[in-house]
Amino acid sequence: MAVYLLDLLLIEISYVHFFPSVLAASCLYVAREVLGVSGEEVWDRNFMHYTKYSVKDMEACISMVQRALNKQSRSRFQGAKNKYAHHVYHGISKHRSVLRCVDLWPEESDEVFGKTESPEPLETIV
């Protein structure tokens, strides 16, 4: 599941400012959350010890991973979703926990994740 989440992030440019270890830890956190681990067990002292990250340290990245998972069904880029639907990957992208994640996090993510400004159009060279 965490690897599927990392694959979803490959098409997102907004993740480049995070350290790879923060991305991996955030994907692990979201995967555990989606698969039903609840409360403090999602990220306990063992995870904090081995990753050196608390939930607070990863808060922004976790929100972005949640948003990527939430919008994957509406994205025109379906490569990761199709890849992880295969039985080799245990059909994780079709797992009922993944499908219900749209209900876990609001569709309009602006209020939760902060408004993201769209980049200004590049000037055309004439």
C-alpha cells in the first residue's frame, strides 16, 4: 500500500521539496490509516524511533498524500491505479479500504490542506 502511494506521487511536482524519507514515512502513515489502524497505533513510538519523525513533523506531507489518494480516481493519469489493480500487487488499488478513502478526507481539500495557487502561465517566446 505504501509503495502504491509513492507511485501516485510520481506525477506530482509539489512533493519535490520533501525529503525522500519524509515521503516514505508519510506514505506508510497514510497506508496504515487507510487499512484501519486507528488512534496512536497508526504512528507509535517504534515508528517515531526508527524514522526519527513525529506525526507533527510529517503533517504537511501526510495531508498531500491523503489528497493524492483522494483524487486518484478522478485523475487522468491512471497508470499507478491500473498497475496496482493487478493480482501481482494484490489488487491494492481496488481494495475496499482504498475505495472508501474518498469518504475519509473531504473532496474539497482547500480548507484542510490550504489553498494552493495555480502557477502563472509561462510567457510564450516569439
